[in-house]
Amino acid sequence: MLDKESVRHIYFIAETKGSDSDMELREIEKLKIHCATKHFETISGGVVKFSKVSNYDKLLEIVQLS
């Protein structure tokens, strides 16, 4: 039997920006990241975590800490 209280659901959206470095991102891309951070913070009351990651290992690290 599935215990709904012990199940975690993790959803993620990945979007590439063409660079791992903030220095190489265009201003519009930096603004999109900033807006997404604020958007998810606001609509979820801080429950949804928005993170910028540059590789799969970093994503796994974040997921395991949650």
C-alpha cells in the first residue's frame, strides 16, 4: 500500500542558456532567470525551489538535499 505522506514528488524544468557562466549570459537571459526565481517563490509561498544548475550532477545534488 502506498503511504501518501511518505512519497515525494519532484518536478523540474530544464532550459539551456548556452553558457554556464553568468558573465557570458545576455542581459535578457539573466532577467529571465531572475523573473523565474521570483515567480516560483511568489506562487508557491516559498515551497517550490528554483535552482540554476549547469550539469546533471548538480541537479542530483539538489534533489538529494531536498
